[in-house]
Amino acid sequence: MSWAWVEVKPNENDLMHPGHLACQGCGATIAARLALKVLGRKAVFVIPASCWSVIDGAWPQHALQIPVFHTAFETAAIAATGIRAALDMKGKHDVHVVAWAGDGGTFDIGLQALSGAAERNENIIYITYDNEAYMNTGIQRSSSTPLGAWTTTTPDERPEDKPKKNMMEILAAHRVPYAATASIAYPDDFIRKLKKATQVKGFRFIHLFSPCPPGWKMASNLSVRSARLAVETKIFPLYEIEDGEVYTITHWPKGLPVEEYFKLQGRFKPVLKDPDRLAYIQRYVETQWEKLVRLHEASHGYLPEEARATIRSAI
Amino acid sequence: MAKKYDFKASELPISPMTLTTTLENPTGGWRSFKPVIKNKTAPCTATCPTKVLIPHFIDSLVKGDLDMAANLLHRNNPFPSITGRLCHAPCELPCNRGKYDEPISIKQLERFVGDYYLDKKGKPPRRETGKRVAIVGGGLAGMAAAYYLRSKGHEVVIYDRNPNLGGYLRYYVPEYRLPLAVLDAEVGALERMGVKFVLNTEVGKDIGFEELKEKYDAVILAHGSSAPANPDFPGVELLKSGWDLMKEVREGARPKVSGKVAVLGNGYTAFEVARVLRRLGADPFVIYPTAKIRIPFSDREIFTLAEEEGVKFFFAKVPLKAERRNGKVILTVAEWDGKDIVPATEREMEFEEVFLAYEGTADHGFLPDTIRTDGTLKADRRSGETPLEGVFVAGESVSGPSPVVNVIYSGRSVAAAVDAYLRGRTYTPESMPEVVGYERIVTDYFPKAPRVPEMRLSPTERIHSLTREEVLGYTQELAMKEAERCFNCGFCNACGNCYVFCPDYTIKWVHGRPKVDYEYCKGCGVCSEECPRGVIDMVKEREF
Ligand SMILES: Cc1cc2nc3c(=O)[nH]c(=O)nc-3n(C[C@H](O)[C@H](O)[C@H](O)COP(=O)(O)OP(=O)(O)OC[C@H]3O[C@@H](n4cnc5c(N)ncnc54)[C@H](O)[C@@H]3O)c2cc1C
Ligand SMILES: Cc1ncc(C[n+]2csc(CCOP(=O)(O)OP(=O)(O)O)c2C)c(N)n1
Ligand code: SF4
Ligand code: SF4
Ligand code: SF4
Ligand SMILES: [Mg+2]
């Protein structure tokens, strides 16, 4: 059987209508389609200002076949908390409340509300579809924008000089019951994680990597391929953290050179022209990955065979 | 003055609500390129002379539907149990998987499916056309043509001078390459289909060609090329026939041969005769006219096997003279540069016995002159059409010595031409869609995995038996494991990638297949990029 059909059933829970307003090849729409395949109709999305406010359709249209609550930029977590409370009061405990926010709405402006909800362990699922900038307003940097990337506010002359904020560590520090990274290029992995999340009670967080072809200066057909390369170059590792302590890497990457990923995207043109920066980023990726591998090892007491090939230093 | 509209707040929703869906936006208008789902030709199929539907049958095998696999395989190859043993497998050379790790073992998969189906096949056609076809010669070409013509509902009668069908395959190919049981099963299937055999009947002697032409709506000439064609040099009549030796051995005789023996020949048969001599206990030397690097690809496997078994070779040499002295054969040979004898290279060699194993030639003696020019048949390469209406030729009788798969293709394409002729249609040779190159394969979806090795007896095991099959077939488990390695190049196997990744949900899943909803598809190209096997093309929607 093809890998795709292991977790996906054809024509089951296809709850996103075509005709939505996303650009060609939008990763965030693949993200929502896959999420709804798991969640089904018994779910509510809370969407703060972001591309998804637009994708879902201009009033009076609506692409998702579940209720969507559009809310202010910084309020995804708290609005979701409120809806959760209201549904609970009505006895509708079986409805999943999902905060569905961009990286800007999560890493930056929504962080305070998110931290509050996480700390209170509110019973919601928070999914951030991460396209690594404020795309809806015209590609301004966010604290999720990766080292070396161009955005309109970090132009080619001075591209992003800080590494991407590590949201997963922030969530781990809140000791939430479940936090995971996922990628639209690995639907099986994402679906397994979301299924797991639905079975946990309390605050659940998924950091979902979703390429944006126009924002990344990339052809629309490459969105899945680029997401795959982000994982296989170890730039975006796939893992989960349970109770803020137990780290599990769910996919052991091939460990391709970072250029393989950068090459597809115009936003990394400045890095590709700067060998020192490129080497620096490669080193940075290696050290981050090794840290993660050690956390996995510390959590499980051993490393699987596949792990060895991914690490430079002896372990 | 307009009337003031009076409403109560409670009549309105508490917040703005959507009233309709985005299905109102026909976003298909955004498209510059449109995805087209279209199966293509895999390089293996393109290279297989008879165009076996390789990715198709392997896909059914992977899905565990062995009957469907057999069905698809038989579409273009009626005898996979034979090709699965004898074919030189040119299909495996361009296999895309070979550029990734190792090519698929197509021949072994073919043998596995062929053997699985061997006793199940042979259903009579559903409808009879009432047309009658005579086939002269029940070798592989005649059998292949009979298979396809019979399945189209025509009455088919094979005439053969031998007591049984198979031609070369029955009387000369050794048991360790092709067990008679396999050939008998194939013949049995033809019988069950309702093909009629008239055996021990030589056309031209026991029945006239003109008579056949009159009695039947069409005649196929598939009489092979087995008339001896030895070179002419002094003493050639003193030498033994390698062909007779092969025949005796196939029939069960084990003549005593020992010591240094030579095999003279110009092709594949020389190697095979040497291998048989080795098994009989002799120390054979093959004297071969061309250089080693000039051995054709189709003969290389047998050459390598012979070499492994201890057969020795003298390349680029031709015989000039043979004599018998003191019970030995003294052979004078000289070097051959491909055109001429190299001067002053003559040399005598002493052998216990020398066997002639030159490739045969066709004997068209029983045919009217109108169909021949200088002893060769005039015929179209594919359709086998001759200048005589309703008369066609197939197999080695027209091509000369050829590998089994080419002969099968000849039988199959001539059958298609005859079928068209009988139905009063014009024959159009089959065309192939474009070939899928390696660059279209998304290898990320395929974990590396080594080829499942074929199990071949060791050279020492081999030379100790004339009957034990030298290559063992895959078990079902091994066949499945190997089948799963196939990329299924250019053949939609319903993997679901395009459906799963479509950002617009415009690839729908209809009756187990992907279907594009062009009203909404924005033409992003993700499906085309993520189809692991190059099935989806992006075609320009309009010029600007
Ligand atoms: C020793 C040997 C080993 C081989 N091994 C391989 C191999 O490993 N791989 C491979 O690809 N190929 C191999 N070949 C080649 C293969 O056998 C031939 O390609 C194939 O068998 C040719 O089939 P055909 O039907 O054209 O001719 P044939 O097999 O010669 O059939 C012709 C038939 O016509 C009959 N016939 C002839 N004249 C008349 C007549 N006037 N009236 C009635 N009947 C007549 C004959 O009796 C015969 O049955 C081998 C050949 C030989 C000799
Ligand atoms: C308080 C506030 N500030 C600014 C905006 C303008 N705004 C709307 S969406 C957006 C960017 C959203 O970025 P992100 O959350 O990453 O989502 P994306 O558009 O990339 O999907 C901004 C700045 C706003 N709506 N509200
Ligand atoms: S008949 Fe020969 S060339 Fe064709 S698929 Fe089979 S093994 Fe390959
Ligand atoms: S991978 Fe499969 S379909 Fe592709 S060339 Fe090889 S055998 Fe043929
Ligand atoms: S992605 Fe899979 S299902 Fe879609 S066209 Fe290609 S082979 Fe068929
Ligand atoms: Mg963003």
C-alpha cells in the first residue's frame, strides 16, 4: 500500500471547499485540509488576522465546512479558551476547539495570550501554520523568519540575522501535555500527531511547517518539495515533546546539505552568495540537531540505528 | 422619502455570519498551466521488444492480485514462463531504478507470475468469428500468433512436421534452461483455447502450400530457420553436428564425449553446445569468428555462464581445413579480422572431436517464387505481410536467428495484422506514449533497497546436471519484495499523492483514481511535482 493511504482515507472528511482564496501552491491550505481530515466536522477553528482570514473566503463566503471564528490578531489562544468554556457549559465536550494561527500571530503578537492559555493548561489545540513571515500584509519578518532569509523588512542587503525563535522550547517550558512539530510534506506524521493530540486533554500545540510560494520567492509547484527538504536537511526536525520533558524524534532525516533547501527559494539568494554565512548556518543547524538528538536519547535511554548517520560528532 | 427600515437587534445575528461557500469562485480561471493525468511508457516497456506492460503487471503483483498481474502480463507476452527463463532481458538495462540503486529483476518477476498462471490459462474465446487461419510451423512464432488469433475468436490450425509443438525450444534448447514441462504446459494452454494441431505433417510434402491457401482465410508462415548452413572448407564433412548432439541430449541420450573438443559456430548456439559438452564430461573450446567485445548483448549471458563453467574460447578465428589423423581431428585455423583472413596466422590444433554449431537458415523451398527474392522472403517487418494476399510471415523464418522475445513480438504483431486483415480493417502498428525518464521520478518516496538476487546454481553444481534448472524462480515472498521496489514509471498506481497534496482539493478521488476538477484547479503544479512516477504533466493553458 502507498504510504499516503496509511493515514488518509479517500473522500473521508474532505472538509475544505475549493474556490478558496489562497495563492497557488499554498502550504497553509494543505495544512488545513489535512487537519480537518483528522478532526472531522466536530471542530471549531479560531483564526486570528492572517492569510487564513482571507483564504477562508471574503464575506459572505466560507471555505471550511466547520464553524470558523475570525478574531483579532493577538487573541487566538484566549478566544479559543472562551469558546471552549462556552461549549463545555453547553455540554459539548466532544467538539475540538482549534486555534489556527500564523507564525506572526503565534511567535510574536499572540505569544502573551498563548503563554497564558498554555500555563493554565486550557483544553484547546493550538496549531500554528508557520510560513516564516507576516505573509498576509506583504512578507514582513517575524520572529519565526529563519537566519539568512530575505523579507521586505529584511532586504537582500541585510537579510535576517537572528535565528528562528524556538517555539517548541517555550512550550516545553510551560510543561504542556503535548507539543509537536509537523510538516505538510509528511502528512502521515502530521496526522498521527494530530490524532494523538486529540486523545490528550489540556493544552496541545502543533508547530506545522507550511511553505508560502510567493513569500519565499519560489515556484508554486515546489511547496511540498521545499517542506520535505527543510526536514531532510535537519533545518526543521520532526519531533514531539510530551509533558515538556519527553522528547521523541519521529523522523530521522537524510541530513542533506542546507543549500539543497535554500536553492529552491529566492528568499535565500543572499545566503547562497555568502559562503561564510552558509557555512555558519550549516554549523548552526548541526548543533541544534545534535542538541535535539541528545534530548531524544536522554528521554529514551538509547538511540535508534538511523540516528547515527545523522550526527557528525561521535555519540 | 425612503421609509425608515425598522428592525430589532434580536432579528440580526450576534456577529457577521457567512451565508455561502467559496464554491462560488471558479478559481480555474487563475490557471496558466493545467495538470493532465496521462499514463506514459516506462523505459523498460519501451525497450522490451514485445512491449510487456511491466509497471502495470508489477503494480497488480504488489497489490496481491496475481490473476490481474497475469492478465496484464499476457496482454503482450503469451509465454512469460518461457521469457522468464530464456529472455536476455534488454528491459532491465534502461530500468530507472538502476539509476537509483539496482534495476528491477523484471525477468524473474515475469517468470514468477507466468509460472503462477501456467495451469490456469487457456480459456477458449467468448465468440467465434468463423474465420480460419493456418499456421505453418508450431515453433515459438507460430505458437505466439496462434495464441492471439485464437483469443480473437478465429479458428487456428497449426501444421508442423514434428511430432510436437515448440520447434527449437522442444528439440534443441537444453532442459536445464527450459524444462519440457513448462513448454508442455504452454502447449496445453493453446490446446485448451481450442487451437488445432496437425502434426507430423510437412507443408510442401504432406500438404501443398496452395492447398492451405485455398482452404484458409489467411496463412502464416512460421517455419523458422533451422536448415543447416555450415561454412564450406575442406574436411567439413568429417565433423560432427552440434545440433544433432543437442537433439539427442534433449531426448535423453548421454553420448560419451571426453578430452579436448572444439565447437565451431557463429552465435549463441555454439556457446550452448559447448555448455552441453562440458556437462557430458568434455573439455570444450569454442572457435568464434569475432572478437570477444563483439559478442552481441543477447548472447552475453550464455557466454558468461559458459566461461564460468570452464569453457575456453578462441576469438577472432575461423577454420580453414579439417583432417582426421590417428583418431584425432586436426583443425587448421587462422585469424579473422572481420573481413579477411589475416595472412600468416594459420595454425593447427588437435581435438578429440569437432562439433559444428553454426546458426541455421530458412528453407523456403515449399513456397512459390512469387513470394521470394533470391531465396529470402519479402515481407513487411511488423505486419509480416507478403506480396501474396492473405499470406503472412513471422519469426525466424523471416528474421533469421533471433532471441525468443523478438520472435514472440513477431508472432504477436503478425497476429494483429492478420486479425485486421480478416476483419477488413487496415493494420496500424501500435504506438507508444512518451517515455518517462529518471528525472521524472521523485525518488524521495522510495527507500533504497537492493535487488532481490536471482538464485542460480554455482558453476560446479551446474556442470553436474543436464536436467536440473540452473536458475531457480522467486518464491511469492521474494517476488513481492522485488515488485515493491518498482517505481511504476509513468503508470498511475493510485498512490494518492496528488490527492493528498492538492492545496485546493481539486484532485478528486473517483472510482479509486485521481480526477482533476478543472473548474477550480488553480494550476499550482504540486500534483505534477509530487507524483512519484511522472504521470501528471503541466500543459500551457494559453499563450500570452
Ligand atoms: C540451442 C538453442 C538455444 C536457444 N536459447 C535461447 C535463449 O536462451 N534465449 C533466447 O532468447 N533465444 C534462444 N534461442 C532462440 C530461440 O529458440 C528461437 O528464437 C525461437 O525458438 C525461434 O522460433 P521460431 O518459431 O521462429 O522457429 P522454430 O523454433 O525453428 O520453429 C519453426 C517450426 O516450424 C516447423 N517447420 C519448418 N518447416 C516446416 C514445414 N515445411 N512444414 C511444417 N512445419 C515446418 C519446424 O518443425 C518448427 O517446429 C535458442 C535457440 C537454440 C537453437
Ligand atoms: C493588532 C494588529 N496589528 C497588525 C495587523 C495587520 N496584520 C494582519 S495579518 C498580519 C500578519 C499575519 O502574519 P502571520 O500571523 O504570520 O500569518 P500569515 O499572514 O503569514 O499567514 C498583520 C500584521 C492586525 N490585523 N492587527
Ligand atoms: S520479455 Fe524479456 S525484455 Fe520483455 S519484459 Fe520480459 S524479460 Fe524483459
Ligand atoms: S522501475 Fe519499474 S517501471 Fe520503472 S523502468 Fe524499472 S521496472 Fe520499469
Ligand atoms: S500521484 Fe499517484 S495517484 Fe496521482 S497521478 Fe501520480 S501515480 Fe496517480
Ligand atoms: Mg506567517
